[in-house]
Amino acid sequence: MLKLSLATGDYDRCAPIHDGRVRVQGVNLFPLHLDAEELFFRMARYQDIDVAEFSLSSYVMGVSRGSSPFIALPVFLSRAFRHGNILVRNDAGITSPEQLIGRRIGVPEYQMTALVWQRGILEDEYGVSPESITWVTGGEEQSGRKERVPWTPPANLTVEEAPEGKTLTSMLLAGEIDGLLCARLPKAFDEGDPRISRLFPNYKAVEMDYYRKTGIFPIMHTVVVKKDVYHENPWVAQELVKSFNQAREIAKKNLFDTTAIKTMLPWFVADAEEARQFFKDDLWTYGLEKNRKALETFLDYHYKQGLSERRVKIEELFAPNTIEEFAI
């Protein structure tokens, strides 16, 4: 039996694989739960896990260079609308996206998937191009964070590193940057610091309008398999996809279980029912075709923002034997 390590975040849609309710046929699996920052750093630098959740942006960078040590599966463990993760300093006079033009805006890493989406949406929906902003990179809570994948900005883009010893959060609170684009909201925001707020206070309504207009639920992370594992065992890609699909269906069913709700949110089931109706029962999709528009849009953004060395084709991303879905 093939022995493989697997690492993902601690998600409901992965739990049945991690706890053994869903097994991967032909595989003796050794599962790990890791936070995204640690997992992506380890995979980008050391490739020390066989199958792992991975940043879509970091993966596309490698594919565009012809140097990726991975092949991906059309399984998208993390998706999120990110309008609610654009923060501004309250005394900066920024009340609309257009007022970001000419400002200094912090980003933990320029190449992060969430930020590719945020910049692309700001340009498409509000006319705010990446070139119109000065970007400052660095750690949100700890100084010294670097791009996990080395990258040289194009000449028309202004990207600076945060000064030594400073964090993006401290710079935002001190007025040294005007705003922050992020995936993880900083501790100061969670604690209600009155100096900062969301650019879109009504972000849920804005995100719902964005989906109604575009049909895109942004993809953040995919699942990658080390190429040597895949080439020696191509069958394992399909077995992994099947297992991730089974695990997702179990998680989806649990969303609507009223016997004993699965989280501490009192109206959790009501929220799940609202989301199911909003997405027309297509709440969290895997597979290439159902996600083609989101993926093509992301690949366009990635290339236009100078992160891809060439415009990657969607079919290059995934294991060939996982692109077509079989029918019964």
C-alpha cells in the first residue's frame, strides 16, 4: 500500500479524511493539520509533504516558470470573498475604493492569492490599477516577512519592504501606511482599535453583489501532489479527488443537521440555508469546468499583475487524469 503524508488546514470539508471516516483507496495516509502560513512556506521551500493544500498564486508562479515540483488537483479547499479584508486608517480620508489611488498600502506578500483577487477586483470594478498604489510588504504581526516565492516586480510597479523591525499593523496604526490588504485580519482590528476600519463596512452585501454580477466565488487554495509521487502513481490523483469529494459531501450534509448544530453560532443552520439558496445548491464546487470562469479570471489577474512569467493555460494546472469528470 502506498504511504503518503497529507497536510491541510483544519476544515470541515477535510475532517472526514483526517479522522478516517473517508479513506483514500490504496493509500496509507498520514494526515497533518497545519496553518496556511507554515504549510505554504514549507511546501515552497522544502516540499517535505507528499500531498498538501497550497496557495493557488504560488503554484501558478511555479507553473509559469516551468519549475513547479507539484501537479495540482481540481480540489479547492479554501475559497473566500475578500472585500471585507481591505482595511483603511480612519483619518486617511479613504471612504471609497477610488481613494486608494496614490496611497501607500500594506500587503503581507505581494504574490498572495487573496491579494491577487483583491487587486484584480479593485481594478475591474473600481478602476484602481496596481500601478496607481505604492505597495509595502512585510509581516502583519511580526517583522521580517519575505515573499515565500522569490519574485522581481515589473518596472511599472512600486513595491517597498517595510522598514526593519516594523510590522504592517504598527505602520497602519501609526499612519505610515494608509491601508492594508490581507487574508488574516490583524489582531488590532479584532480587538476593535478605533483607528482602523473596513473599506467596505457592508462587505457581505458588496460581496453578494459581486457574485451576482460575475458568478465568481474566488478560489484561494488548491491541493498539490509532488510530481515524483504522481508520475510513479498516477492513479492516486483520481483516488484523492474522489475522497475529497466524499469528505466535502459529508461536511455539506452536516451544515443542515438541526439535531445538534456543529458550531457555536446560534443561527448556523439558517445561515447555511441562506447560502444554499444564494448559490443555487452549488455551494462549494470542485472540478475544472464548474470553476473555469474563476480560474481563467485568476490567471488573467496573475499575469497582468506581473506574477506569471507567461499567461498560463488552465489545463496546465491539473493532473491530466483529473480534468475530465466521469459520468454514470
